[in-house]
Amino acid sequence: MKTLAITGATGAQGGGLVRAALADKTFAVRALTRKTGSEKARALQAAGASVVAADLDDPASLRAAFEGAHGVYAVTNFWEHFSPEKELVQARHIAEAAKAAGVKHVIWSTLEDTRTRVPLSDGRMPTLMGKYKVPHFDAKGEADALFKELPTTWLLTSFYWDNLIHFGMGPKPGPDGRLAFTLPMADKKLPGIAAADIGACALGIFKQGLIGRRVGIAGEHLTGAQMAAALGKALGREVVYNAVTPAAYRSFGFPGAEDLGNMFQFKAEFEREFCGVRDVAEARKLHPGLQTFAQWLQSNASRIPLA
């Protein structure tokens, strides 16, 4: 049985792929994590994964972890350190280790380099950290080139609906007591997806051998108003859509607010292009069980903090 080596195995994307692959049984699963003794790592081992110690900052550990693997799922986590430079270095470590190990298929979880459409000289959104518009997008997009000499699929992901649970993006009570769902997207559509479905789509890519392609996935494209309506129905309470400006969102002051404000502005201003490469029908071919937002809410609405 061919083996998949999965980085970020205890995170959203990697963990979703580990669980999907274990259920599918087409591939043996090698779950890579820095903390093999963690509760999440032990749970993956109990489920049937081989848990292996590897660190994206340690190239030797990656080479050892990739040895003999058919496929590598490569994902970096900007929100762990807020450093695009670190992401670039980690991506280079992954690419070099995959090449050294002779891996036959790499999926690189990436996003657009927004600077190709909004140059640093463009004042419509502020430049951040000196040389980025959307740092957590731009570094991944810049790293795409590192994988060109490898048998790679570039996987373009979408907004995790799970951010409503874990990232504080769910509805919040306003001064009038009504729940307000805040996004700086005006009437534009936001491609979204259940985090678990990213892993399941990645499994489909490995099974189909879609090498050399850019594949964009989403579970649904929805406006903020449509999301607010679905949230209200699932929560049994009125939820109003609070369409703030990107500038207002950037001013909210939480860690990453400027980055996310620019991100949402980019998605809104380039709605056609951004949604266009994230094809719901193609994602469903990769993963027939792909969830809509309403389906995801059926299972998860009760987990969304509303305070």
C-alpha cells in the first residue's frame, strides 16, 4: 500500500486528510507532527495512523519523514507565528525534502499572491510588513515556484467555515441585542468550505493523480447576507449582516486584523476571479460528500460562540 506523509496532521487541513485517508483505506497514513505525545497525535495513532515526529523548521526531520512515501501533503500555518518569511522558508524545506526523498506526488496547499493584482504601489489597500498586501496569502503564492520542479498539485483552499468557531468570526450581539455577522465583503460572494472537506478533496486529488494542475475548491459561494440568513436559521435567532468597510475591519485591532481586512477586500474586489478558480462542482467530483454551509451548520451551529 502506498503511503501519504501528511504535514500539519493535528491541524485542520492535515487532520482532515488523515481522517479521510484512514476511512478510505486506499493509502497508508503517516501523520507528521512536532508533538507525537499530544492528545491529538495519540488519537490519530489510535485511529490507525503512523505518527512520526517532523518539524517544518528541521529539514533533516522532513527528509526522514518523507522517505518511502508516495505522496506528501504540504501545508504551513501562518497564524502560528505571523511570519510570511518563515512560511517561505518552511515551504522551501518541504520542497527540498520531497525532492530528496523522491516523492511521486506533492499537494501544496496554497493561496494567491495578491501582489500580482494589487502591486505594493497600489494605495487601495495598505502595504503590510513592508512588502505584502495579504501576508498569509502572498507568502504561499510566492512559494508556488518552489514546487515547479516536483510532481505537484497546487491546491487553492477557501475560507474555513470553522473560523466561525475557532477564530472568533461568528455572530456577536450588537448594542440592540441582535446578533450581527460582520464581514467587509459588501454584496460580494465569499467561497467557503468545511475544513474537514479540504482533506477529503485532497484525498481525491491523490487518488486521481492530478499532477501539474492548480485545483481550487469550495463548498459554496455565499454573500454575507446569505451566510447571516443561514446562521439565523440554524441558531434559531435573527442574525443581521454587518457589512463594514475593509478600512473599518482593519481597525478592529485583533492580531491579524489588517491582514484579514486586506484579504476580504481582495476577495471582494476580485470576486469573479477568486470565485472562478474555486469550482464547487469540481470539488464535489473530488469529494462527493462535500457539505453546503447549511449542512455544516446542522452539525456545528451549537459550537459557535456567540459572546
